[in-house]
Amino acid sequence: MTQGKEKHSNMATGIAMRFGTIAAVLAVEAALLFGGAGRLDWLWAWAYLGISLATVLINGTILLRTSPETIAERGRPKEMQGWDKVVSGVGGLALYLALPLVAGLDARFGWT
């Protein structure tokens, strides 16, 4: 394989990985929002997911045209130190799991 084809293949793989990651995050957020709420007719969850999807699509379209290397780079896993994995893991759990779950539970039980 020539160097140009290999670079293109690596870039395509990185872009696919990034879009797969984003799709998985949105799917998990949707499951937590609607699972916590116990219903699918929660308008504000649909609004949140719609705005999130629109933002990702607009951002992705612009970056694919102007800087696909950026998407490819963000799609590749990075080497991290042990303490950094712990900090980002705890922060990731709190932000991407607890927040939509608590929002869904709030919609179900009317805490606020």
C-alpha cells in the first residue's frame, strides 16, 4: 500500500471511529433520559437530543469540508497516564451518565 493510500485509510478509520463514538454517546444519553423518565413522550428530552444531533451534524459537516484531519485525530485513542484515566473516567461518568439519568428521574418524580 502506498503512503498516500495508507494515510487516507487511517484518516477514514479515525473519522469513522469518531462518528461511532458520538453516535454511541447520543444513544446512551437517550436511553438514560427516557429510561429515567420512564416514558418516551418527554418533549424536553427530544428537544435536547435534537439540538445535540443538529450541533454534531453542523460541526461534522464543516469540519469534514475544512479539516477532516481534526476529526480523524479526535477519533483515535490517546495514550494517557494512570491518574489521568481515573480523573477523566470519574468526570465522564458524572457528566455523560449521571446528568441525563438525574434529569430523567427529575422528569418522572417532579423534584424541581
